[in-house]
Amino acid sequence: MRKSVFLIVLSAVIMVFATQNVLGQIKGSHYELTIAPDQKAVLILFPCFPCNIQHTKTEAGFLKNIEKKGVTTILLDYNQKLFLTESEKQEYAKTLHRIFKRNKILPDNIYIGGFSGGGNVALLMTAFLIKNQDPLQPKGLLVVDSPIDLEKLYDNAKKDVAKNADPEAVEEGKFLTELLEKEIGKPDINREKYKTFSPYLMSASPDEGNIQYLKHIKTRFYCEPALKWQLENKNRTYEELNAYILEKAHQTLLKAGNIQAELIQTKDRGIRADGTRHPHSWSIVDGNELVKWMVNFR
């Protein structure tokens, strides 16, 4: 009797693990892991400010079957962040170490990325791991239409409120100015804090801040300026877009000697999963081209 029960339980356990291996997907605290059968790269993604793992899976269409192309993915649910404290960086790094160790993932050819606020977090974590010579060393970074300059984000948010051209932009502008003033303060009297917390600060020296740690890795800044759409829907000029700051960050890296830094400006790719035309979307990333960029690392 006991032997029969034991065999039944053992069979069930084997079936669970077999199913997990076939699917290659593991869900844990704060993450969802999909393991590629023939791993050639690891892609770690952070969600946008109000988003979660499911949102990333829904909007980032390039993730579908990406494991079959040799890319293991780690989707994180750390959201509602535009910047990170040192303790948060340490916490996230420990989480990544646990994921790699527990699931026996080879720490080779690691790429970190994120959309919108998630791109801010991705840049900060990449800089943190490189700065501290962490065992998990990113080979590349992808930032997808992210507001990486918090000083400019604050100024642009105030402009959106003052223009009163779009209810959504006004609401977001009020939220952002209140959030940044509460968490960091106003830029004109708290510049050192902005220099510390901002992923990139256009007004700072290239040798200051987090951007300096990206000099030797592959870096991609994705954006879709869509100037006509922005003017008609938000009454924004190019200088008020994430695209403008990403262009400046790209130029900063090029001047610092990073020949692997790329600025990818798309056209008419910004379409959300529900069919809505919007340049601020995961869809501006070309999945096939992204995989080639990662797995053909030299």
C-alpha cells in the first residue's frame, strides 16, 4: 500500500517537472522565467511604471516564442519606479542572483531592458552591476522610450499641465511633478539628488552619473518621435519628448567612445495590443532584429 502511494506521488512529481521542462516557464516571487532549451542569451525586462508582468507579455509581442530562438527571458514585476535607491538596487541584484542560481541559468550574454519607467530601472541596474563588478555582468542594455532625464521629465510635466492640451497629459503631468517633488525635490534646489537618482542627466558632465558606466557595453535607445502625432494629440515639440533625451544620451555615449551605442528611431510602429496607435509602445521594438542583436554578440 505504502509503495503504491509512493509510486503515485513520485509519478506526479515527475510529471510536474516534465511539464515544467517542456514549457520552460517558472513563476516565482516578483518574476516569470522562461528558459530557452538552447540558451544563447538571457533577456531581463522591467515593466513600465504602472504595469506588471502580464502587461509586458501582452504588449511586447516579440516575446512570443522567443525562447525557441535561444533567448531565456526573466520578466520582473518591479514597477512604479522612475529611479532606485541603493538599497533597492541591492535588493533587485539579490533577486536576480537567486533566480539564476535556483534555476541553474548560465550567466552568459545577459541583456537588461525596460519600457518607459522600466527603461530607467534597467539603465540604473545595468550601471549598478557594472560599477560594482557584480558576477552578473550585462553585455547589453535596451531602453524603450524612457524618460531617463528626471530633470527634463519634471520640466516637461509642468509644461503639459500649463498647456492643458490633453486631459491625460495634464493628469500625468500633475502626478509626475508631485511625485518628483515629494521623492527628490525641485530640480533647481536639489540638483545633486537629481544627478544621483536620474539614469541620465543631460545637463551634467558625461563623466558624472550613471551613464558613465555604459561606455563599454552594447546599448540601444528605442523611440518613435511621431512629431505630427505628438503635436496633434499632446501639443508637444520634439525637445519635449523622450526621443530627444534618448538622442542626447546616445550622443553622450558616442563621444565617450562607445561605438556599440545605437539610437533606433522608428516610424509608424507604435501600435498597442488593443490596436490603438501610440508611439509610446513596446511594439516599436523589432523582435527578429532584437534577437539577432543579442545572440550574435561578439
